Amino acid sequence: MLFVTVLVLGMCGYALPRLMGEKDLSDAGNRLGDQILYAIGNLQIEEQAMEARNIPLQAAEDVQISTPTSTPVFQGGDITLTLGGTVALEKVIRQSGYDKSSRTYDFREILYGISPIMQGDIRLIGLENLIMPSKSYTDIISPDELSDLLSYSGANTLMTAFPKGYDQGMEGITETLMSLQSRDLETAGMYMSEGEAAVARRIQEIRGMKVAVLGYSETLSSAGTKQMRKDDRSYALPLAAQAKADIEIARNLGAHLVVVCISWGEAGKTTISASQRQLAQEIADAGADLIVGYGSRRIQEITYLSAQRDSGQAPVLCIYGIGNLLSSSTKTGALGGMLLHVQAHVDQSAHVSFSELTATPTFIWRFQMDGKTVFRVVAADREADGMSADQKKKQASALDNTRKALEGSPVSLR
């Protein structure tokens, strides 16, 4: 009956325009089609409703009620880190790896001896070089093979920000990062684009816990400052003033552990300035859990800062100076360094504490081979085969210096 009604209405809609002299019959036809489809659609809906009213109720035992999936409860856990000092591939070290016959470099053995000690989820060391095969090499500009040295050390993350890091502009940043990334090394402190510099890209997930590793330099050299102003690329090597805003973003993105690496101070200095202490406290209050200082190339004070959080006071581990890992300096304070082993515990409320702080002391061993000086970084508290009496004496002096630097700190030697 409903179908007949629809058909009659449709025929009327088709005939009336012609009786009334409708000029555009194609439009009338289109409107007619719309009316028919609309009526048929209503008819189908009505028929479905009538059928639905005659459907018997399903037995209660056959009805399956789905419940919404609950969000997994955050369990927390432990995150292990090994933190190494600064690597600076200066001229003497660079020449030690050069092979005249093939005109190539090979630095892989220099840090290979510490790779068994470089353990943990995050294995971080600092770099104060630009890797630029397109340029003439200097104490700052190094060949591509430097990335092999870093990879063979066992590290998986590089802190790349340092005051001279923008001296070669975006070309230096790009070549350096492409070389490191080709060895699957993560970086913090230099970025090729704004997208790469985004805080979200600095967060990694480890066993359900989110860890942010951020890198900054307190200052830039005069050449780097001038070049950055010209390029207008402040994202490429962020300054420490940006740290607080980035930490807030990392927290809003759910980071459970925030590590802030910062190049500050002056090379060779063991004292800490008032401005460093103030900046460290500001970074701690902003939400950092761990602050790792580079730049001095010396082991400096390691302490806990008390930071204000919404839930109250929280301990923040601050390493003002992580020390030297590799350089050509012959000063006692530069010959020795350490690998700092940190275990961070994140509880179910996302509160961070540090349950273990130990260090493996390191020593830059140098010896003569084939008429050139060869460099090897080894554990300072272990004998190395073939080490001369003079080098053993320097090794013992470096170890003693590291012990003194750690006195009064929460760190114990392994």
C-alpha cells in the first residue's frame, strides 16, 4: 500500500511540471528523481521499523554485554644509564689514526676497551667535534671515521651541543648528524630541522617508561653567535635558556624521566660558578630528574638538588662536570675520567629516585707504535698488558685524582 502511494506521488510530480509549462524538464526530472528516492527511502525505513516491532526479544542468556577496556596501570621500573665524559678528537689523536699508505683513518680501537663497561639502557658520552669530511681538519673539525670511534665505544647516545658547535653553520650541523646517524647513534643538542628538534622526537620508551634526553649549550662562540643570527636557526643548537620550556613540554608528553645535558663552564676548571648553580636549580625546579654537565673536561661536584614539585620536594641528581674521556691534554686532571653508572627507579606514582651510583675510573693511555703516538682509553684501576712503568705511574696518579674528585659525593668507585 505504501509503495502504491509513493508511485502515485511520483507520477504526479512528473506530470505537473509539464501541465504548468515547466521549461527546464531536466531540472524537473532531477527533482522528481530526488522525490522518488526520498519517498522510497522513507518507505524502506518504515518497513524496517515494522519488521523490527515483530522481532522477538533475545533470551537473556544469549546477550553478551561488552565492557570498556581499562587503561593498564603504570607499573614503573628501573632505567639504567652509563654516563661518560667528553670526547675531543684533537690533532695528535687524529694523526694517530691515519694510515699513509691508504690515506684513511681508523680510530676504532681507541675507545673499544671500555665497550664492555659501557652498559645500560642509555649509554651517553659528550662530543666536542664537528664531523665534516668536506673541510680541512682541525682540533674541532674531524673526519667521518670519528663516528666509528664513538660507535665502537659502546655508546648509543651523543650529547653534541658545545660552544663552537655552530661555527660552521648548518653545514657543520648537517654533516655531523648525518655521520652519527649513519651509525645508528642517537643525538641530543644538534638538529637539522625544527621537526627533528621537537621535544617529542627526544622521547624514547624503555619497558613502558618514557625517557627524554635533552641537550643544550650555555653559550655559543662569537663566530657561532654571529652565524646563527644570520641563519635564524636557533633550533639547530639550542641554548640553555630554552631548557625550562622544553622540560615542561616533555612532562606534558608523559615523560617519566627527564635527562638534561648541558655544556657550561670553562675547560680545565674544577670550580663551579654561581650562575651555573642558579641555572641548575632552575632546570631542576622546571622538572628535570638528572642534570649532566659537560664543558669543563674535569670531574666536578656531584650532588642532589631539592626541587619543587606539585607533590612536594623531589631529589634531582646534578653532575656539574662528568669529566674527560678522550683528549690530547697531558694534565693529570685530564688524563683520568670516569664512566658513571646510574640506576634510576620510577615508582607507580612516577616519582624518580636513584638507588645506585657507582663509577668506573678511566685513563687515557698513550704509547709509541710505528713512530707515532697511539691512544687507548682503559679502566684506571686495572692493569693493561704492555703498559710502560711511566704510564702505570700516570695511571695511578689519574686514579688518585678521580678518587679525590668523588670525595663527599654520593658516588662510589666500583
